[in-house]
Amino acid sequence: MSYDIYLKDPVTQERLLLDSPHHMRGGTYQIGGCPEAHLNVTYNYYPHFKSLGEKGIRTIYGLTGAQSIAVLRACADKLGDDVDDDYWKPTEGNAKKALLQLIALAEMRPDGVWDGD
């Protein structure tokens, strides 16, 4: 199980495209890079997202990329750096890496609105 999190156009509701495909890897990823502002994040990290609020990572849904940066950074700053080669292992570092990737997407498309599941 996982979250499919993406930025969409606030008017058309279409998923936003990036200037060039990104190579961020989540639970799933696209060979050759993903052209969308999208990241798949495993549910295994849920416990580390609780500081975002009751909804966990879903707290950013409905926020613009710009609005979400401070929220995501505050959560990431509370987590350790113990990244494990096993993506699925729910370490603080692995969860933090996912948050930092979402921040990168938000910085690329601050105009977009987060949605997902």
C-alpha cells in the first residue's frame, strides 16, 4: 500500500508536468524519469508523518506547493538521517527522504495544489 501524491493545476485539475522528467524514486518509479510532479510513498512511513497533523501526509492535500514547503520542512527537520538501502524499511531517514523529495517537487511547481491517494 502507498500514497500516490501529486501536484495538480488548481483550475483544470490536471496533473502538472515538469520541464524535464525527474528521477526521484518512491515505492514505484518510472524508468527514464517521471514527467509529472508525482511521488509514490509507502504507507510504512506513516508513523513518521504524524507530526504533520491528524491526517499525516494527507495534511498537504489542498495546499499549494508554496504553502506546503514550510509544513513539510518542519516535519522533515524532526526526523533523523538513518536512510536505509531498503526503501520499505520505515526508518526516520527514509521518511525524511520522501519529504525532501516532496519539497523539491513543491519548489519546482509552487503553483500546483497537492492531491493524492
